[in-house]
Amino acid sequence: MLNLILIVFALVCAIQAVTATRLMRAALWLAGVSALTAILLFRIGAHEVAVIELSVGAGLVTVLFVFAIAIAGEDAMGERPIVPRWIALPATLIAVILFGWMILPVGAGETAAAAGDFSTMLWHERGLDTLVQVGLIFAGVVGVLGLLAPARAPFPVRRAEPLPPLRAEPGAEPVAGQEG
Amino acid sequence: MITWTPATVMVLGVIGLLAVGLYGLLTVRNLFQIIVALQILVKGAVLALVAAADYVGQLHLGQSLAVTVIVADTVVAVIGMAMAVQVKQHNRTLDVKALGSLRR
Amino acid sequence: MQEYLILLAIGLPWLGAVLVWTAGNGRPRWQHGLAVASSVAAACATLALIPNMSAGVALRLPLGGVLGDFTFVADALAVSLANVATIIGGLAVIFSVSYMAGEAQLGRYYAMVLLFIGAMVGLVLSSGLLLLFFFWEITALCSYALISFHNDDPAAVAGGIKALLITQLGGVGLLLGALAARAYFGDDQIESVLRATATLPATAQALLAFGFLVAAMAKSAQAPFHTWLPDAMEAPTPVSALIHAATMVNAGVYLLLRFFPAFAAVPGWRDAIVVVGVITALLAALMALVATDLKRVLAYSTVSQLGYMVYAIGAGAIFAGEFHLVNHAVFKALLFLGAGAIIHSLGTRDMREMGNMRREMPFTAATFITGAAALAGLPLLNGFWSKELILEAGQAAGPQWAYWLMLLGAGVTALYTARMVWLVFLAPAGDRARAHRAASPMRLSLGVLAVGAWLSWLLAGPLSALLAETLPYHDLHVLSTLHLIEEVLSHPATYLALAVVALGLVAWLARERLKPLTARLSWLARAARAGFGFEALNSSVVWLVRGSAVTIQPLQTGQLNWNIAGIVAGLIVVLIALALGG
């Protein structure tokens, strides 16, 4: 029951985040969604992921948003959407209702003994995933460094020379007398 | 009526978050708001992963997959924000409509 | 032994291509020499395959689960066409030594020609449909590259692209057939198709049969897909001789010959082939009659003769079709190379600017006229025997209206051949510089091919015996050379055909007297000059495609939200499909 309440709050925060008129507010509503999702994850029993979600989603991403918005500056928002609402809303509703109709109802599920603990899973059985994540973070760092670097002088463009004519020999075939 | 098992509640939550995220992607015009909508979508996905893992009984496997997804999505958000900053500097606006130059 | 010869026949030209390319354009004599050496070596390899023929799979290269095995077969059909490819290829390369002397970018030219020769040999030797498709595509690539060899000439580039598009669209038919065979039979071996097509459901049989027919029609320039061949004459003439007369256009006819037993029973297939062959032969002959570009006349003539071969296959005369294929390759290559020598020395392709070449280039004139006589079907030359065989078989087994039209076509063939010979060699020369005689490499190729035009029909007996022996599914009966002579000389249809040919020749000689008749037929001449509407059809297809592309372009808005809307729409479609599919 508590889960249902938490979900309702999370959806309210999400809707507010999407329809906010100022960017800062959108970022803060997003932080709220992250926090509530973290609590939900904890209540399922995934303690480690809940902590990660809270610190990364509610903490790191929110701080990044605040910084980025401060650098970029606020922009005028709340203009008419490009895709009209009478298309967007029904399309979304149809998609998710179809999706839900196919999945629900979900039964009770199995209660199984937890196999091993989280750290063995993370570092041994899914160790390759973790290594790839390291690579991914590294790639992200390099990408951001490249994106935020000051603009360089553009490469000098060589003007292309005209090609020398290829057929200068007397033995060549000129195009003559074509038939339609 | 549906039996309100814990898994059903979670699935309803996932569906709701996905719906809000998709609606956001369809209607917002500001680049930062698009990143916000993407984040909401991914939170729905993470919730779905963990809920499914709990349903099947392999919670730890689901958790490590969820960690991977969170890391990937965070990197995407960071790079998206860096790009948004650059777009603001070049185009003077964060409006998505100004980014249609690939078509021309 | 067979395995090594097969690998050599395909690998030697390809090795030659790499070597010529690496020799570099700064060493043309090395390039000429390497090209000649590798093509002659390939010809030796295929000649050595003749005593080593056998019916089943000769070489199997296992490549694992997804691709299956690459198999090669060395039966008489494959080896005869491989020999045609390498021998005429070798002669064309020898001819190129003096034709392309001093040209830039020889490396690209020879590499593509050698790549083509190897691919053509591979095409006829392969025994698996996907492997055949692989070689088919390589020949299309080389054809495109060689047609637009002079890539600073927009007409050449346009011709190359047109050829590529039409033959590739036809190749889709081949690919569909290959995939269907793979799906139904589990492997794509030609033998499986030949053996078990009759067991497939009727729609699958029709898909295979007509898919292959479309591919063959596009590759062999049959109507309505013939518009690329005249425009392909922008290629250097040895290329025209090799690719567009003697080998690549034969690939389509080869496909029909190879798969005839599998599809002969499919309703409507043989009739469709006969109709296509007759229409093509007659229309192309009429278009050759009004053309003024020497190479275009020869191009239309190729299309027309391919129509004869296709007609023979439709009438069930497999041996006659194959025989005419070999003979046609010889005399058509001869005609093209002769035309190349003339064009090289005069610098023009317009027949109205030629004339009197009989006195100025006697050797070329003699060989060219030999080829022309073979084309017209004059007795004792190779074209006569195979054309008569086709007409006889057509009269016996095919529909009668088709026979009379093909007979008329033989007359028109004689007429345009006479016109061509007269305009180029016998007419009084206009105001132009005197032509120089052909150089020795050119004469060598021309001479060899002229001897071939006189003698290649003598191979009929051994060819027939080997075909009957190594093609178990084709149900051929052996026809020895003596039998051939007997049969042709004693059949009344032969004399009827000879009379029509003589009529055609006489019609040219008496053209002044026939002026009133030709004035009445001027509407036909106008239609022939306009390509009987097929060029217009071509242009309208291009216009349609471009127009619809321009119309659809606004769908690509370039705006993120609409792209996401597209994704959501796709999601809904997938979900509905899943929901319905259960």
C-alpha cells in the first residue's frame, strides 16, 4: 500500500518536471522523482541499487543540471509544442495501455534464496559489465572535455585543382553520331 | 478486479513513469527538458528491471544490470548537458526547432 | 586435377589484376605484358579443363554453417562458356595492347578487365546459387567500372550507371530465387534446384522461375530491359567486345540454359520466354537498321541475336541455344574488335563518315566482312549452322507465329548487316583523312577470331556429346557434326531461311528501286529511331522515382519531437503486432 502512495507521488513529481515553466524547477522535481524511486527500490529489497540511485540520480544529476543551467542560462519555455498535444497524449496513452494490457496481471512471483551477495555478482559474475562501465565513464569524460574545449581555428581548406584532361591521345574515341 | 500483488503495483508504476517520459519527449522544446524526460524514462526502466528481478527471484542479477543502466544513463545525461551548453553558445537558443539544420 | 584447374582459371586473372595494379601506371609495358600473360594463362587453364569434365561437384570449399559450402562444377556447359570467356578475353586483352596504347590509367583498365574475366569464369563454374550471385555481382561491378572508364565524359558515366541499375534490379530476381531455394531445399546447390523444384508448391515454383527469368532478361538485355546495352557502347571497344558481346550478356542466357529442366514445367514460363525472345529479336533488328553509330548497330545486333538464343530455349532446343551462344560470341567479338580497329584509325563512330575502308584497311575489312557474313547467316560460316538449327527447332517445337517472325528477323538481320558493310567498307569515302592500317596485336586477334568464325561450328559434335554426357538433368540427345550437316542441309526450312537472307541482301542492293516502299514504312523508321518507346519508358520510370522522392521529402522534418513521434508510432505498431500474434 505504501508502495502505491510512493508511486503516485513519483508520478506527480514526474508530471511536474515535464510541464515546469522554469528549468531549475524541472531539475528539482526530477530530484524528487529520483528520491522516490530510490525509496521504492529499497522497499523491493534492492538496497545497493537504491543507494546508487539516490546518490547518482538525486544527487549527482541534480547538481549537474544546476551547474549546466547556470552556465547556459535560462531560456524562454512553455511555448506551444511542435507535436500537437492532441497527437502526443493519445499516442502515449495508446502505447502504454497496450503495453500494460499485455503485461498485467502479474502473479505473486517466486521467493527464492538470494544467490550469493551483491559484490560477488557485481565483480565476478557480471565483471565484464563493470569493466565496460568503467570504459563508458572514461569515454564520457573524454567526450565532455572535447565538447567543452574552447573552439580551435578551423583546418585550412585546400582549394581543389581541376583535373587534367584524361583523353589527349589520338587513339581515343570521341562521342559522335549518337542515335536516340 | 486485479489482485494487487506487489509486482502489479510496481508494473503500474513503471507504466506511469514510461508514459510521463514519452509524453515529455514528444512535447517539450527545451533541450534540458528533453534530458529531464529521458531521465524519467530511465528511472522507469530501472524500476522495471529490479521489479522483474524480484519477481523471478534473482535480485542480485537484476541489481547489477540496474547499476549498468544507471551508469550509462548518467553518462548520456552528462554528455547531453555538455552538448546543450554548446548549442546555447552557438545558436543562442535551446529550442529544439533551431536544431533542424541536418535536413537542409 | 579439376580442383586446381578451377582455382587457376579463376585465380590467375585475379592475380593478374592485382599485379597490373601494383605495377603502376608508370610502367605501361609491364602492365600490357602482365595482362596478356595472365589472360593467356587463364585460357590455358580452361582449355585444360576440357578433357577433365565431369557431371557432379568438382570442388567443394566448406565454409561453415551460415554460408554453406562453396561448390564448383566442371560440366560441359560450364567449361564451354568458361573457355569462351577466357579465350575471347585473352584476344581482347591482346587487342587492347595496341588499342589502349598511350592511354592513361591502364592499371584501372586492365585490373577491371582481368577481374571481370575471373568473375565470369567463376560464374559459369559455380554450382551454388549464392556463389553464383556473388560472381554475378562482380561482373556487374566490372561492367560499370569499364563502361565509365573515361570518367570525365558524362555520357560514359551515365551509361555506366544505367547499365548498373538495370542489371542490378534484375539481379534482385536472382537473389530472391537463391534465398527461396535456400529456404525450401536447405542448401542453395543448383543440383537441388534441378532435382526437386517439381516438389515445391506452385507459387514457390513460379517465384523461382520468373525471378530467374527477370534476372536473365535484365542481364542479357532482353526487352523491356534492353535500354542499357546501346548506352554501354561508351566503353572502350575491347570492353564492348568482351563484356557486352561475348561474355557478360551471355550470363543471362546461361542462367536460362542451366535451369531449364527445373522450370520447363512451370506454366507460362516457356511461353513467356518465347514471346520475350521474338519481340526482342525483331525490335532490335529494326533498331539496328536505322542506327548510324557503328557500335550501336552492333549493340542492337547483339540484343537481337540474344533474342534468338532465348527463343531457342523457350522452344526447348537447349543445344541449339548453347551452340548459337558459342558461335555468336566468336563472330560478335570479331565484329566489335574490327569496329574497334576502324574507330581507332578514323576517330569517329558515325558510319556516314566512313566508307571505302575496303581499300584502306584490307585485312580488317576481310575479317569484319567474315564476321558480318556469319551474323547474317551465310552458308558454311558458324552463324549459319547455329541459326538454322534454332529456326528448325523453333518450327518443330515452338509456336508457328513465332517461327515466321523469327524468319522475318533473319531477313532484317541480313538487311542491316548489308547496310553496315556497305556504309563502312564499300561506299565512296567522304571528305576525311586517310585511315591507317591496323597494328599487329589487333590483326592477331582479328585473324584468330576470323578463323574461328569459319571453323567453330565443327565443334558441334563433341560439344553435343559432352553436354549430353555431363548434364544429367537436361535430357539432351547427341548430335554429331556429320548429323548436323545432314540435318541442316536436308531440311526445307534451311532453304527457306536462305531465301529470306538472300532477299534481305537483295533488298539492300535494290534500295533505290524500293524507295516507294521505304517511304510508306517511314513511320516504322521513326519509331525505331525512338527506340519503340522503351527509352521513353525508361525516362518516365526515372522521373517517377525522382518525383516521389521529392514528394516524400517533407516527411523528414529534421525536428526531434517528430522523430520521437515516429519512434512512438513504431512502438505502437510493434505492440499491436505482438498483441495480435499472441
